[in-house]
Amino acid sequence: MGLKIAILGTRGVPNNYGGFEHIAGYLSRGLVQKGHEVTVYNSSKHPYQKTEWHGVQIIHCFDPEYLIGVPGQFVYDLNCILDTRKKNYDVILMLGYTSSSVWGFLYPSKSIVITNMDGMEWQRKKYSKPVRKFLKIAENLAVRSSRFHVADSPVIKEYLDNKYGINSKYIAYGAGLYPASDENLLVEYGLIKNEYFLLMARMEPENNIEMILDGYCLTDSKLKFVVIGNTGNRFGKYLVEKYKNEKRIVFLGAIFDEIKVQSITAFCKLYFHGHSVGGTNPSLLDAMASKAPLAIHDNAFNRSIVKENALQFQNAADVRNLVNANQYLNETHINNNFITISNEYTWDQIISKYENYFLACYLSNREYYPLNREESILYKR
């Protein structure tokens, strides 16, 4: 039984931005390969302007963010939601809720709406107090306007279920398993194998980039510190300006070529993961899959993924000590992380979990179940 599925809440595919676009790309392609009809809603400003991508249908909706700033995100989400009312989707997956949940009363009643609840957005330091208050309201609206909910971290699931009395479905992000890396790709960026530290993140305060780089600056290390991420926002520009005289720190900007990113990750001396708010982060999973030695910010989200198979830090002094120690994880820890990815986080597994959940939600909404033998088999997979 093939479902007619729509994915909303991102700037679109292929990924040219970040986490939700990352999962939208893998999930949409994977569901198409499993026989479902999938549509992804793209911003009108997305650089990919075709109406089809790897079998995924693309609908471009007007996005005025470039004209009016943040309010444009709400208009874009509204335009996407209004378009879904003209269609007959079986399942609508909302990725996130920040600018969409206010339009929950407009969700098409005949479609099953499933919301991926993202992280605790109201904890993000980049937002003012009034915005954080709004985000708490938006979170509540997202829970109320969707019958089904996805949490991408066990910590997020526990929070949502306890706070709202729901039974959210835990489905994490995925990662690709990379059996080999291309050391030659380092040449383009002036890097040498095992002679640089690395972090990869959106330029946001809660990702602790400044704290990590401050800690690194306290050392006399001769190794470069490489930062991957779009520095075009206010905080990114601030970081570039702050460290402009520190020649050891290299900002490479955003890189969306997965082979290049994986190679840079695989050959780093130590990968610093500073994310402290939200659920399972795709860059952490990719670093684990790449067999990079890890240093993680010490919080429940990160610990739930890597367990004891990473070094930990809480402040700049900890980062300084890790850099100066020159003693990193042994092969057992690195291999344990790779095994964790293999057993729990491959994209094939994540896509199958989404498919099974979509089918379960769809069939639970029918007047009787199972409708036929085919649906029964699909539901039990």
C-alpha cells in the first residue's frame, strides 16, 4: 500500500541549509524507493527550481523572508499549508513547529498530520525573552494541532510525554556508513590528515562554538582549528570578526558536498561537538559514522547517543585541557560509536521507522483494520 505523503517545514530539497533539510532529503528519497508518492514543499527562493528530484515531487511556495525577514517564515509556512488543502495527502509530516503551529487550525482535516517536535526551541540563547515565551506557546499549539508526534531524542520524548501527556514516537536522525574516505580531498582546504581539530554546526550560541574556540585559543597548539558552518548570520559574522587575528582558526563556511564533509571529519585529530539544546544532531551521528574521535559538550542529549565513547567538556578550560592533553580516544571507543550507528542510526533503519509509523498512524485512523492482507503485512513490518 503506497501512501501519498507531503513533507513541510523546511526550506526544501536538496539540502542547502541544515538539519531538517538533511532529513527531508534522505526521507523523501527513501520513501519514494519504497513505493510511496512523496511531495516536498520548497521555498520559492531555493536554488533548485525543478519540480522533481530523485522521484520526489517538489512544490515551490512563495517565501518572502528575503523581503521582510523572520515574519516571512510564517507567510511561507502558511502558503505551504494552504496548498496542502487543495491536495489529498494521506500523511503530512511537519518538520518543526516554530512558524507553522500558529496555522494549525488550517491543517487539512482529512490528512493525518504528524509533527516532528524538534528540540526545546524556547531554550535557545539566540532568542529574546518574548520570543522564548512565544516558542513555548508554539510548542503547545504544535502538540494540540497534531494527533501524532515524533521526538528525535529519548530526552525530548520523555519531556514531551511528561509535559503534555502524549505518547510521542522516538525516531532519530540517520547517518550514512562510509567505508572509506578520500584524503586527497583535504588538499582543497589546505588540511593535513590528523593535523587539525574540527567542529561543524550552525552558528548559534547554544552550540557553544565561542566557548570551544576560546578554549582552543588558550593553548599553544600548532594544529589548525577548522569550523564548518554558514557564517552569514549575525552570530557567525561576530565569530569571524572576533577570531580574525587568530590565524590558527579556519572558517570554511557551509559545505554540502557529503563526501568532502565526511573526509574532513574522518581525518581530524579531534571532533568537538558543542550542541547543548535539541535532540539527536545529524553532525554528531555523521562524525560517529566517520570514525572521528569525539569530544562532546556534557549534556543529556549528547550522552544518550555516545554513552561513554567520547571525551567531555563543559567550559573553555576543559577544551584547553583536551587540546593540551594530546591523548584521545582509543580504537575501542571509536569502533563502538561506529557500531552504534550501524545498529541504530543508518538511514535505511530511520526511513523504515518513519514508514512503519506513517502506516500505523494511517491505518489507526481508518474505520476498520486491517483493510486487506497487503495492509496487514505492511503494518506488521
